[in-house]
Amino acid sequence: MLGKIAGALIGDHFSKGKGAKGAIIGVVAETVIRKVVPTLAAIGILGYAYKKSRDFLQDEFGGEPDYPSEASPSAG
């Protein structure tokens, strides 16, 4: 429903003195909004969840792994 309202507003904005062009743009805008907005919302939610889990794991287990000194190559 919000996509139809947004499509109507966009179509009205572009239809000022241009005939059916605004109606066509409104229909296209509604279709694009219906397809794109849920995808962008999912990407945003997944990105937020990834960031929160990454921050939690770094706080819980530390940032850099601790290796014993004999496990690293010596410079000599």
C-alpha cells in the first residue's frame, strides 16, 4: 500500500503538464519500490546482525589471537 502511495506521489510530481508520462512513471516507481525496498531492508538487517555478532565475539574472545612465542618464526 505504501508503494502505491509513493508511486502516485512520484507520478503526480512528474505529470505536471506531460500527460500520461507521469502515470507510467508512477507505475514503474511502484514496481521498483515493491521489488527493491524489501531487498534493501534485508541487506540492512543482515549487515546489522553481522556487525553485532562480530563485535560480541571480539569483546568475548579478544581481538587478536595469542600464539606461543615458539610458534612464530624467529628473525635470526
